[in-house]
Amino acid sequence: MKIPHTLLVFSIFITINIKSQIINYNYKDSTFTNIKSAIANPKNVYKLQLSNQRLNTDSLDLSLFTNLQKLTLTSDSLYNLPIGLEKLEFLKVLDISANNFTLLPEKIAQIPNLEELYLNQEKHLDLDQSFKVINKITHLKRLHLDSIPNFKLPKNLTINNNIEYLSLRYDGLENIPNQLKKFKHLKTLDLEGNSIQSIDRNILRNKEIESLIISVSPEFKFKKSFLVLAKEPNLNSLTISNSNFDFFDQDFSILSNLNSLSLHNDHLKTFPPSILKLKKLKDLDISGNDFNTLPTTILSLNKLERINLTGDNFLNYSQTAELIRQLPSLQTVLVQDYNFILNTESYLKLKDNSNYIELFPTGKKNSPVHIFKSLKPASQPLLNPTFNNFNAEGFGIRLGF
């Protein structure tokens, strides 16, 4: 298959759509996964990953690791936590998911500067008692309660008002819990993997919500819910993911403040036309859908800076490249796991263009290579440039990772 050179106008970088889920703690590079090695180098331990290990919590003293910033103790069959945890002055992130806790250990509230807590897949956890501990964590900003069987928030929930990010992914929810209105300063709510039927007007009345990530049922009340969301003055990012629809006929234009929209893995066959009315849109993720083409009217999104087309394997990429190259503000296009074949002539033209960089995966000769072109070459450092020792009869090209 011969692919036009214009296909390679894509600027391809590995990016993550939901920027609100990323938090930068400025970690040092050293991560230890072996407790003996960590004990031998305690001052060099900044991240400690001890998952799926048999730990003797009675004899393990974590206070040795005075520089520790992130601690992961997942799937360790723990009933108790190691000693010395409360003495870790620089610990920001604690992940104790998938253990055997019934009661959340009180010592967690004594960690001086803890900002993020993971309690995912805790099958036996008493949430009433747990929130009493959580509310004592002075600096807690991010809380993860994903994949908890029979999940129910306490009826008389009191909550730590510092929490800005709450994740309730894959908790079997059909409705957004009423108790969430008590999170007065919530900025990001992640409900991906549930089957939400509607958004009640009383739920998100904190007026600070900026990002909503949601999976919806086929019965989802779009019109009513969008009217609710339209009254959230700071809402600028919406994700509706992993929901099975052939077509969205809902009017997105009412959400006029959106600058980021994701409809990934929704199996859409037709591009929703009302998206074109979102004049502030900068980031559009339509990955994992079943489009054949994109409408030429997409050019009206003149502020669009990034588009994600990963996994849109029915899309005519040649036509798409010709189209989206005309978007005036476009900086980044993400395309993953799509194979192309270039003939020798096309490859030689590519190789002679100094704006292109190729990176090997693990590569043997003729393995698929990664090809990057930047519309703004200075905007992203390019690491380890090299050229492929290619087969003159043609070779596979993979865009992205």
C-alpha cells in the first residue's frame, strides 16, 4: 500500500488526555522494588514499590527512608501497616490498594504531608470508619476508591474539604451519590467504568468542578444532564468514555466553556456535529471509535491544538491527514497502533527530511519503527535519533507506540 507523503504531517507525541489526573511531585529517579536493597541505601529511596510481596509489617521500620515520597504496598495481603510510616515527612503518595484492611489504620492520618491516597480494590474496608480517618489527613487532595464491591458512601458523610480529586471508577454506580455535594472544593470527579443514568442538579453545586470523567448507560438523560453541567461555571473538561453509542445526537454546544472533550472508546460511527459549535475547544480525544471519515467542517475548530485518533482503525488516514493539516492551531496529533507500508522511494524522501526522527522499539532489522514529525520542532526534545537499516522492498511503519 502506497501512502501519500502528506500523511506524515502528523506531529506525534505520547500524551495523556486527562491532564487533571496528572500530578507532578518532582520525584527523584530512584525507585526500589526490593526491601533489602532499599534498606542498604535508605537515603537514596524516593519511591518504594513493594507490591505482591510477603512483608513482615511488625519488623519493617519505614522511618529509615527519610526521603521517601511515594510508597506502594498493593496486593500484599496486609491487615496492618509497617511501623514508622507516620515519621515520613516527605511522603506525598500512599497506595495500599488490594489488601485485607477492614479498618483504615489511624497512623495514616499522622503522616505529616500526605496528599494522595489509594484505597482501590479494598473488599472489606469499613468506609464509615475510613472516612473518619481520611478527614484527619490535613493535606489530602486526591482520593482513589476504585473497584470496591458493593460500594456505598456513608449516609452521614462528613468530608475533608481539601479534597480536589475524587476517583470512584468501576464501583458499579448507576447514579452519582448524593453525598458528593459535600465535597465543597472538588475540581475533578472520575466516574469512568460505571453506568451513570443522569446527573442531578444538586450533585455538582460546589461551583469549583473543572473536570468530569464519566461512563454512561444507554438510558443516560443527556438533555437534562447537559443543562446541569452548563450551570457549572468552571467546568472546562468533559470525558464520556466506554459507552456504546453509534451516534451522539446530543447538543454539546450548551457546554460552551469546554476546552477539552473526550469521547474515547464509545464506538461512535458518526462524528457528532454539535462538537463543531465548541469554539473554545483545544483538546479533542475521539480515540477508539469507528469513524470512516471526519467531516470537512472540523476545520471550524480553529483553536484546536491537539487531537487523539488512536485506535480509529476504520479511519481513512490519508484523507484525514490532508484535512486536519489545515487546522490553524493544531500542534499535536496522536495516532497509535496503525501500520503503514512505504516503498523505498517514499522512505528515502522521508530519510532526507531532517525534521523526521525514527526510534526503534526493541528492534531487529525490518521491525516497525516510530516516526515523529513536529510542527513545532523546538517544542519537544527528540531523544536518541537514528535511522533504520531498512529492507529495500518496503517495510512496516507504525505511528506512535
